[in-house]
Amino acid sequence: MMKLNSETLRHFYLKDLELPDTFHGRTTPKGKYPELWKKVETKLKNGTAIDITGRNVWVWSDQHLGHNNAIELCGRPFTTTDEMTSALIANAQRVVGPDDVLIFVGDIGFKSRGIINGMLDSIPCYKIHIVGNHDMERDGKVIDYNVDERYLCYVHDAGDIQLWFTHYPMDNVPSNCVNVHGHIHQNLANPWNINVSVEHIDYTPINLTDVLERARNYVNSK
């Protein structure tokens, strides 16, 4: 049984990002500008990471807060961008408590950092951010969002199974691991990938217990 931590997963994920983007029918790497991804650093607001085991944890990806084209591109059931953004924030506020953990699996928003940080602050909880391709400036610098922990990728070890959190879906994982990802929105990847883009979870954070149940069902079905 392979066991990784977030730093050793980083090596696997960076290699995966260099693979051809076959999902989109391209021969170029799935992670555009691979050198930029290598520069993404872990950031811990208080200097240490928390153990999410036993905590009430929620997961979602690709909110695209304030993104004018997300409704059309992703088939979202909203009339305006403001309606979409307000609904996403309200959904998170409804289910996530102040003592809970909320994991963002990339591509948080498309407004200025100050505006997006105001939205994040309106969801009082402990926040973990997995960096997505739209969470970077054009020079590759990661946007400094108001989160407690930030990673290129993240491992949650549940004992019998590991969840590997990455923004892009990974092409391969070991038999006891399941990849939790976003990026491809309303589409689906391979059976070992769990897509937590908002299009698949009713635009509302999904509880980690539900993610683990799906992951265990996949592993046990093989």
C-alpha cells in the first residue's frame, strides 16, 4: 500500500502535469507552463498545518466567483454572474460552520484579490486552498487569498485509503488512492478521479465523509 504525504505527492503531481493533455485532445502538457507550477510554494498562515482527521470538512472546486463567462462555458443554471456568485457564497455559508474546514480545490475567483478576499472572509471557517491554474497571476505568482493553508497538492490519509487533492485530474494513482480534483467542470475523467467542481455537487460544498464513501466504493469495487 503506497503512502504519501503532501510533499512526496508534489513530485508525482508535477510529473503528471507534464503529461499530454489528452482530455482536451492536445499534445501539449496538461499543466500549461510547467516551470510555473514548480514554483508554487506551501503557505501556512499560522506556521503550522492542522490535522483534519475528526474535523467537519467540506470540499469544492472551481467556484469561478465573478467570472462572466462561467455560466455559458460550464452550463451553469444562473441568469447573471452576480446571481451565480451570490448563490455560491450563500450555499457555502449555509452548510459550513465556523469550526469547520473548507477545502478549495482551485480556481476560486475572477475578480480583484480584494473583492475575492471579501467573499472568502464572508465564509467564516478554516480554509485550505489547492492552487488552480486561474489562481495565478500572468507571471505565475500565486494570488494571495485569505486562506489558512495553501498547497500545490494535498494528501488526506484516512488509514485504509488516501485522498490525493490536486486541481488537475491525475492520469494514474496507486490502487489504494483516489484523486480528488476540479478543473474539468461538468466533464468527468477516469474512475479513480472524483470531480468536485461545483457543477457536480449542486454548487454547494460536499462533506468529506461523502467523498470518502465514494472513494472507498471505487477501491472496493476493483
